[in-house]
Amino acid sequence: MTHPIVVMGVSGSGKSTVGAALAQRLRVPFADADDLHPEANIAKMSRGEPLDDHDRYPWLESVGAWLADHADGGVMSCSALKRKYRDQLRHHTAIEFVLLAGSREVIERRQASRPGHFMPASLLSSQLATLEPLEPDEGGVVLDVAQGVDEIVEGYVRA
């Protein structure tokens, strides 16, 4: 690996599962950006309130610091929904992005299979509205979440 990888997408797209599997395949460390949220962010999302940019900034700085600490290889799952969030992460180190994309129906089914997660399914609409697809100059690949985890990981390796 020459750069850390950020597995990105909306809540329920499989970022954590795919990120962990990809890190295992590549034999590099894995971290989940959800674990870096301050308590205030978790409480806000648990109430069904979307985060704003003010909430996200310090969280993304923590994610960026982890990525910089693993500049020679690591995988982080992180929503990174907007270009400016990805730019904030890139400020710390060069990154390759893997966008997990899929239909609303597929993602809703995935969300329904994980009860108890702090991010309620009711926030999917705001996440889909916020998501800015990867631009050609951002260095990344888009993979379909309708596939199984092994197929997604293999798709990344082939890409």
C-alpha cells in the first residue's frame, strides 16, 4: 500500500464490515471513524438529529490524524459524504477512497439488520441528500453494495 484507504458511504452501506474485511485482506490496521465521535455527536445522532459541519470538524480532524499515523497503510471506515470532508482528510495525508454505493432499498435492508446502532435509519434521507459522489480527481473507486463482502473486497483489489 502507498496510502491509507477510506471506505466511505452513507450509514448502512457496509463501511465497517467492508473496511474490516479489506484491512484483513491487505494485512493492515483497521479503524472505524464511528469510534472517534465525541459523545455529543453520538447523543445528537441518537436523537435522530443530523450532524452539521460544526459537529463534524473536530471528528474529521481525529480521523485525519489516525490516517496520518497510518500513512503507509491502513483502512478507515468513515462516511466522508461531502467533498469538503474528504478534502479535510486529505489535508492530513494522501488517501484512496472506496465509495460504497447502492440503492436506497438495499441500504434500508442493511440498516434494518443492525438494531441498536446509534445512527437511526431515519437519518438515511439526510445522508443520501448530503452525499457528494467522488469526483474524477479524488483518487478512488465506486463499488456496488448489492454484492457480498468478499465480492466487494475482490472488486477493490482488481480495481
